[in-house]
Amino acid sequence: MRKILLFFLLMSASSLWARTDSTKVYQGFSGGMMVHAGYLFGQDKNAPHDNQGVLCSPQGATFGLGGALRVHLFKHLRVGGEGFVSTMNSATTDCRQRLQSGSYIRTGWGGVLADACWRGEKVWPFIGGTIGGGAMRALYILEGNENDWQEDPHSVFHKQPFFCVDPYVGLDWCMTKKVHLTFRFDWLIALHHGQLVLPTGPRLYVGFMFGH
């Protein structure tokens, strides 16, 4: 009986605290998925060379998806977490003549986010950033074919863990009170032992956020 009473007391206190009054700390929550596209550039001097001695450090278009979850606090603050995966494959790189099909650079990252959001009637602009970590995985197939079972004598796989800071700006278009169409622009800054992890570049995100 005591546990049941405590449960109802906690529920009552939570409902009072969660009122969408600007004087209250908790203003609600939101979360959803986003797809993105971007362009990565910058040559990693430690990347492998092909048979002609040419550096194979690809640059090009990257695509991916991920999600975010935010708790809305006070009038403008939102905090939460997010995670994304972004892949640049050999068909979209400037090294496509030297890298065989199946080569890729895949970046995965996530962390804690915080942003400031200004709530308009239909548009909510925001600015913020994420602090966290992740890893960049690169597979360079310089000879061979991914469609057979033959051993590829000249291929390289490399995994680079990193600490990252991801500043971003964007806006939510309020389709309804509970569904927002989100647009976001960011630039992931990944560091390994103080050195910038390459390639790097901007990404544009589009997705839906559902909230209460």
C-alpha cells in the first residue's frame, strides 16, 4: 500500500512539474530521425598509395542517417543525446579510378547535445552543439573485386577512434503541435590525439521530430 501511495504521489508531482508553463523547468520532450547528405574533403597523409605511388585519400559525397532525443527545459534550453552514421562509398569519391568497388569511409559518432531554441508560431530556429566521440572506418580496395571469393592482395582497413565536437544550426517547421519538420546544418570536428581526423566537411540534415 505504501508503494502504491508513493507511486501516485510521484505521478502527481511529475504532472505538476511538467506543466508547459514558461515558469516551469520542464517544458516537454522531442525526438526523431534525420537523413543527411554532405561533402567531405581534406587529404590524410597517412592514407595508402596505389601501385603508381599516388596517395589514395578519397574526398566526395557522404550520406547517412541517425536520430536525436531532447528534453526541453526552461524557455529556450534543450538537452539530450544523438547518434549518426555517415558513409562515403567509392562511387562518390574523387579516387574512384584508383579504388575498387566496395571501398568506403564510414563515420559513426554520438554524444550529449545542448542547444538554444526560439519558439515562434510556425518556425523554431536553434543553435547548439554536440560533444562526444566515435570512429572513422576506412576500407580501401586497391586491387581485386568485391563480387568474388578471391583474396585481395592490396586492400587496407583502418579504424580511427576520435573525440568530437559538432556545432550546428537549424530550424524546426511546426507542421502540428507534435510533429516538426527539422532542417539542420553542421560540421563535425573530430580529433585524435589533438590532430584533425580527415576527411571532414559540412552536412545538411532533414527529418521529422515528434514531441510532447
